[in-house]
Amino acid sequence: MMPENVDRWCQCFGERVEATSPKGTTMNLPDLRPQLTSAQDWVADLVAGVRRDQLEQPTPCTEYTVAQLIEHLFGVAQRTLAYATDRAVGDTPAMVPLTSVDPARLAAELREVNRCGAEAWANWSPSQLGEPITAPFGTVPAAAGIGIMASENLVHGWDLAVATGQPCETDPALAETLLPVMQRALPAQRGAEIPFADAVEPIADAGPTERLANLTGRSR
């Protein structure tokens, strides 16, 4: 996702927080902090459910094993915290080396990072969520960044659940809130500027979390 696509992303986040996109468009964006917290909680529960003998297994996110995916989820959590505290990821890495092979310990550590992030985001007033943060792909209103990070948690949570044989649907209301946002933000056919494969046709009985994953090119 490159800077020229940022304005499209900014316009996909509904109505509530007033913000100005990089191209000067005035938008009303939702406050998705509760959805971000719920998505992070689901991911931490999934990490806790991983068995040690599953850490080297492949995942639907084909560049990552289970262990590497958890490293990336720590990176996502650290970057979410950095957005709230510094308004930019800075040099926060996309992957954080694991400190343990004990999934229970890893889940506890992830919950602590997420707790710090939630506390930092709680200090933002609703009006401040319209202010810019700097992501690796460009500058977006904080509210849009929160929505992107919530969606990333759900998609990678689905990856982890499928890879480790855990239930791969989160609360339907949570996924159904983010699914239409991502449907508007991501074209079905992607070029090099979009860091996802083309959308996959969902199976007939796919739930909203799986449909969100399918939208980013994932399949079982």
C-alpha cells in the first residue's frame, strides 16, 4: 500500500470522527478503538492456544511459519502502540523475535503490549483521532490507522487459527464491522502497490472473518 493509495483508504472508514485526508478531502471516520481491542484480545487468545510442536508449521500467510507469524503479531502490537505514543512507527520493526517457545508466556507478553497500547489510545480525544499519524505506507488520520490495525489483527488471527486448528471465526459483529471497510478499500485485482494477492472467492458457508481473509488473498 503506497502513499498514492492513502486517500482511498481514508475514505473507507464510515462516519464519526471528522478528519482531512492527504488530498484535502473532509471525512467522518468512526472511532474503532473498541474493535481494535477486541481484535487484539482474540489474537492473544489464539496465541495462547498454540502448541509448541506447531511453531514451525506453515500458515495461510505463506511467507510466515506459525512462529514467524507470532513474531509479526508482536510487531503489529508494537507499531500500534507507537502510533498512539509517537504518531509514527519510527524504527519499530515489523517482526519482534520471540522471547520464549511457551505459548502461554507469549500470549501474556502480547496482552501486556496491547494493554499499553489501549491505555495510550485512551488518552486521545475523539477529535484527535482526526489528526495524522505516519505509517510505512503514508500519512493517514489516526482513526483510519486504527481501523487498518484492527483489520490486520483479524486477518492474521485467521491465519494463525487455520494453521493451528483453532476456531477461525471471531465475534461476527466485530468482523462484519471491518469487512465492508476493507471491501471498499481494496480492489479485487491488485497491482504491485497493494501488498495483498488478488481476492479469493469465499466458500459458500464462509463466516465474516474468513471472508475478510479471502479479501486479502488468503484461503485454506
